[in-house]
Amino acid sequence: MNKTHLEHAAYALLIQLALGLTTDNWWLGAAAAIGFFLGREHAQREYQIGNPATLKGYEAFDFWRWSTDAKLDLLIPILATVSLALVITYWSYI
């Protein structure tokens, strides 16, 4: 784990915080943050493979061929946002 994984988690939590506070839907914020980082990693993989204009749509979604760093760049924000959404959901039922 490196510095960028924690930075991605912080940015994902900021996205979730912005949507969670304005809509009171913390799961929507988590989904938006996860979608952002999924799109980011997908785009990076497209450019890593080659010219994105010549690729099939699913080639960059081959997670098994992603680098460990790319997988963690997506996994850490997922864990952070889902954890926060679970905690807030649990607190709202108490």
C-alpha cells in the first residue's frame, strides 16, 4: 500500500461526504465515488493497453490483468466508502 491508495480513499470519502450531506443518502455517495474510481482505473488501463479508440469495450475491464497497484487504487476507496455507509446506516437505526 502506498500514499496514492490513501489519497484515493480520502477523495472518495470527500465525494461521499458531499453527496451524503446534501441528499442524506450515504449509499448514493459511496456509489458515486466507486463509479468515479472505477472509471478512472478503466481509463488508465485503456491507455496502458494501447489506443483506446481501437479497443473493444470490455478489454480494459479485465480485472485479472490489472496491476496490483490499480486493483488497490479501486479496492481501498470501495472499502472506505462502504465502511462509512455501513457505520452511518447502523447509527441511524440505533
